[in-house]
Amino acid sequence: MASSIDPTCDPTLKSFIPVDSDTHFPIQNLPYGIFSPTRREDPRFGVRIGDQVLDLAVLQDCGLLDSASLPDGIFSYPVLNPFMELPKEQRRAVRLLVSGLLREEEPTLRDNLNLRQRALLPADSVTMHMPVAVRDYTDFYSSKEHATNVGIMFRGKENALMPNWLQLPVGYHGRASSIGISGEDVIRPHGQTIAPDAEFSTFGPSRLMDFELEMGFFVGSGSEQGKPIPINQAADKIFGMVLVNDWSARDIQKWEYQPLGPFNSKNFATHISPWVVTMDALEPFRLEAPAQDPEPLAYLRENDRHTFDINLEVEITAEGDDEGLKVCASNFKHLYWTMAQQLAHHSVTGCNMSSGDMLASGTISGPDKGSFGSMLEITWRGTEPVILPGGKERKFLADGDTVAMSGWCQGDGYRVGFGEVANKILPALDLL
Amino acid sequence: MASSIDPTCDPTLKSFIPVDSDTHFPIQNLPYGIFSPTRREDPRFGVRIGDQVLDLAVLQDCGLLDSASLPDGIFSYPVLNPFMELPKEQRRAVRLLVSGLLREEEPTLRDNLNLRQRALLPADSVTMHMPVAVRDYTDFYSSKEHATNVGIMFRGKENALMPNWLQLPVGYHGRASSIGISGEDVIRPHGQTIAPDAEFSTFGPSRLMDFELEMGFFVGSGSEQGKPIPINQAADKIFGMVLVNDWSARDIQKWEYQPLGPFNSKNFATHISPWVVTMDALEPFRLEAPAQDPEPLAYLRENDRHTFDINLEVEITAEGDDEGLKVCASNFKHLYWTMAQQLAHHSVTGCNMSSGDMLASGTISGPDKGSFGSMLEITWRGTEPVILPGGKERKFLADGDTVAMSGWCQGDGYRVGFGEVANKILPALDLL
């Protein structure tokens, strides 16, 4: 197992920054993000550790990262992209240095009060930003359980999965401009919808707002146009992962999606968690990916077919309620198509991948009812509403609802987590 | 008519640069592009005039554009985006200055041999680049004739148009990274296809390579997330237009497209003409857009519904042949949904538009057989092959074929044109 060869993942490691056993951000994680210390200061590169943010630009200024031979100012960009493009070895060198500086027995940062004050900031005092300039955004549809559920609802049990679904990782191009981070609000979108049996559509706010529990990965180094990424080199192209809420307006989607796929029903907003967890940190939580039947074509066949054991939860809290309802407990490991397969399939035509591309999984539903990753499935198209702790009923999402997704890998006495992506729905604008 | 108020469009204007009456680039056009004078020099901003390219960075350096109060170095960027974002009045001021400097009676540039040598370069000596950093790319499906043709082939005459088609401009998100310019080659893509009645797909080079004759426009200034662009303000957001060849692998498309739309069948390459023709230059060629029945919903209803009279042609030339075959003569005016409607629909959910977004029309087919904009329609799915002048037969495109699209507005004794987008198909790579 890779954890035995990567000292930064050693479960016995401890930092001088105190953390609880259920923190998502122990010294074994060290995710990257972009933050501003105060509203007046420029965004820069940070690493999350417990309830603190470590300012890498400050560490570089002090020469503490010199041995990694990094480009000047690489941590002062307002996005991770220039760092993501560095060779893997160089990125690993940074991880090793940061891990070393944060260890409880290492005095360099621990005992330098002046440096600590400049380099370590309370996470609740900083402003987070989009971590990555997303070049192109692609959304897959890789959960067999989700595709089956949706298929049963729309086409019946006999034809639930489309014939292509088991043979290729179905996906579509999404809208990159409207991707934002946890904490931003989402405004209920307007659009065209049609009543059952009506001839003409009407215009108004979506009535069937939904979330989709997904995870996404960022491409680190890109590929050249005309040069497919071979399946067994694909994993090396992946920089790290985030939680993704792929907001969906089901009534708009139903009317618009044929024959070219979802468009307005998805393009108004997509939200991600702000801390990008690297593949190095996830390595100890590798699992074999689900067996595939039929066996995929050669360009999708992996020597080392693997996925990750990432617990996922969704909670809905109505405006004014103290308590939310956990509507879903799922796991990334349920996905049928792996990230490597998605990347190999995406590029097999010669489509050039870029540093900063975001590829999302599609809704991650598990086999049981409690593990479904969208309201569409949880309430089975609204036929089985859920009741929030405050007594309110939900078929789909209401204005004022906050949807919070969280995700973490469970180690022995510690977690490596993604924090959360939590966003509130605001009422539709008055467009008149 | 706007030409009477815009002196740069006056058909009687003449430049001291001699042009033929059939040039696409008389003084009335003045399209923008990005070029390098030589391979060693950095890309910069140019204006095409006849067979010459005018270097705007040189003009700005000499102070000849000072009265437009432009940001320093705006013409030294390797993309048009910073210029596209300027207020319309400022962009118009530049057009007026450039038009003035190129007039036959204006001595400033005409009689300054040293300046002429630095600022005017033969178009066939420079290297053209992608003119715009495309933020997001969206492809519509706005030709009723094309959608009907495809519908008849795949679903029969009775159900040719999907019920939503006449009520909203159907579109989908495309792949921005693989957009290139005229002159680049396109490699025949590999992908999954399935034989009729087969249970399992196979992998190999696409056998049904096709072009799609389209036009695209670039968004000049963007919009804020959550703020739809009102239909009657949409036209002002459009910077200019180009020809678009939306390469399509029909056999890959047929197998993959349900239920989320085209993906690999389109993502390997899209090519555009390198000179961006501004809306100012197209103004004299405005036409009323086709009547719509049913009347669209209010957010798609235009006070000043208009399109442009742009002749479009496609020619296919086989490798080694001296002569090509004109397979299509169409016109932009056939499109049912206008650019303003596309932009209003795209953003009505609150989707934020960015400077540099490219929105393409979808295949522009006319009512007659000679005006169909794809091989799929021209050969009616391969059942009616065309014969090239050298005697070769084509159902779809073959390796070595060059597809050249051109487009122009016909004035009285002059043209305002787009040049061409011409690209050759290379054989599929050997992936083993």
C-alpha cells in the first residue's frame, strides 16, 4: 500500500497544531486552496491544517521551500493552476516540506512566534476563493445506481440503462463560468417548463430545484491535441479532488434536454468545496473499483483499477431551522467508471485536456434508498416526500434551504476530508 | 439603415491599399485578428485590409490611436479579449481612426514609407493565431431546415422536429480547448461505434467524418451571475463573428449521444476563420429575421428582430486534386433563432456570460438540397453520394480531404467577408 512509502501519509504523524480526531484536515491531508487573509489583501496559496490556514507565499518568501526549486512567486497567484502544472515530483517535494514544517517535533515554524503569526491564520478569519481557474468543465454520469434510478423513472424498469451506459463512461460538456465555491448563494433560476400534456411551454422560476451529490477532479498537467491519454497513464494526470454540487432544475431539464442534453437546467451554478485534496493524501484510502461486466474495450481497461473509499453525506437545513436532515449517506467507491477511465475516454478522440479542467463524476448514488444522491431519487420524483426536523415537507428544494455536502476518508483514529460545500437557495429574481 | 450613420461603412470609401471588388477585406470591413509578423516575433493585434495586415501595436506606439484613450499595450496581447471588453464607443473610436488612416486621401500612413513598412505586412507572410481566448463554447441548433432534415432521417417525417425546438433555441455546451483556426489539420478521431443490431460496440477510427457549416459570435462584454441579459440588450453584447466548422464524427455521435448529448463526436476539433468581423461592419447587411410561429415567450421576443445576409459556401477538395467540389451554398439568414435570442436564452437562468465566450449557430442549412450544411444531409446519410471533379465518390469525408468554408456579404460592387476556414483531414493515428 502506498501509505507505507509516502511518509506524509503516516497515520502516526502529529502536528504542533492541535486537531481533533474528527477534523478533516490533520497533517496527513494538507489540501491546497486560495484565500485572502483580509478583504484588502490579494488572494494567495494556502494549506489547511486543523482550524488554521498556512500561507505558502510567506513560507516561500522566508526561503523555507527553497529545496523544492520552485518558480518565484508560484504561491502568489490567485489560482492553483501554475502549481498544478509542475511535475509531480516537484509537487511532492512541496508536500514533504510542508508536512515536515508542521510536525510536532520540528521547531522551525513551531517556535518562531513572529513567523507563526504571519504564516498561520485562523481558517474562520480568511476569505476563500475559487481554487482553480477551470478551463473546461465536463460532467460524467458514472453511477450505475443513479443512472438506473433515473432510467426506471423515465423509461421503466425494462429499459432503465441505455445500451451505451455499460460500454462507455457517458458524459457531457458543462458550463465552466458558473462554478463557484461553498458559501455562495444560488438564485433559483428562471426557465421554460411545460405542464404534462400541454402544447406550449411557460416561463417562470424553476419549481423542481435539486442538488446532485458529486465529486470532481482537476487535471494537473494537460495533453496535446491529437494525443489520447493512455488509460494506464491517466491517474498521473489527476491533481486532486473536491466535492461538487451540480445544481439541477429538473423541470427545465425535462423540457429542454432532447436531443442535445442538459443546458439551462445546469448552467446557472455549480458549487465546489474550496480545499483541493491531493491524490497523494487519498492514496491510503485506495480500493479496488467495482468489477465491470461486460469487460470494457481495451482503451478503457486498467492494469491497476482502483477507486477511493470516501464517505459522502448531504444535509438539508430549512431557513430558520436549527437542525437539518441528513438525506443521503453515500460513498465515492460506488462509482462504476473510474476517474482514469473518464480521462482516457474524454481524450481518446484526441481532445486536448488542459491544466485546470474539472471532470465531475455525476450523481453518486449507492445501492440503498438512504444513499441516493439527488432529491429526484430520494423522494422518487416527489412521490415520497421527506420531512425536515422542523416539520416542513420537501419533495424538491425550497427557497432558503441550505444544502451541505461533506466527504471524508476514515482512517484509524483520524480522517482525511474535504470539508464541505454548503450553499443556500435564494428566491428567484423578479424579472419584470 | 445604420450605414448612413456609420461613416466607416460607406460603400464609396476607398483605401490607398488597392483591393479587387471581390476581396473580402475592403476598407468597409476591417476585421480583427492575432498574427505574428515572423515566427520569432510575439503575436499581436492586426486588422486585415485587402492582402495586407495592419499592425495596430505599431500604430499605437506611434501615437496614431491616442485620441481613443486606450489602455497602454492593448494591441500587444496575444488575444483580442482585453480589447473586446472595452466599451463599444471606445472600440468604435478605434474603427473610425483605422478607417481614417487607410483612406486613399489620407497621407499620414500612405506617404510615410518607413511607417508603412513597419505597420503593413503582406497577409501571406504572417502567421495567424487563435484570435480569442475562448472562455466557454456553446453550440446551438438554430437552423429549422437542418433540425428537420436530421429529424426526418432519425425519427421520420411525422416527428421530425422535437416538440421543444420551435419554442426555445436548443443548444449544448461544447469543448473550448480544441477550437483552432483555418490551416490547422484535423486528425480523424478514434472512438466507440456500434454496428446495426450489434450488442457490443467496437473501437477504431471514425468512418463517418463530417463537417458542419456554422457561424459563431464572440461575447464582447460579459454579464454577472444571476443577472439574465434582456433580449433587447443582447445584440450590444456581441463583438463580432467568424465562420465555424464543427467537425462531427457521425458514427461516434449516434452511439454516444443518449441521453446527455454529443461529446466525443465533437470534442476533438472545431475550426474557425481567423479574422473576426465586427458587428459594425455587418450593419449594412442587416435583414429582418424569419417570422416565428408560434410566437416565442416574452423573454425571447425582440423589438428589433434582425439577422444578416451572409452568403456561405463549402468546398471539398480531395488530396491531389486541382479542383474541389462546391457542395453547399447557404446563407446565415436562414437561421430561425437569432444571436440575440441565443444569448438571452443562454443567460436567462442567471448563467454568467464572459468576454470571449463563443456561441455557434449550429449547422446552417437552407431550404434547397444545394444549401444543406453537412454531408449527413447532402448525401442523405450516404444514400446519395457526391462525385468530386477528379471522379472520387464521397458519402462522408475521406483522409486528405480539405473542407473550405467561406462567407461574405455582397454589397453594391464590394464585399464584406470572413475569408475562409479551410482544414485538411489527416488519417487516424496508429494507437497501438
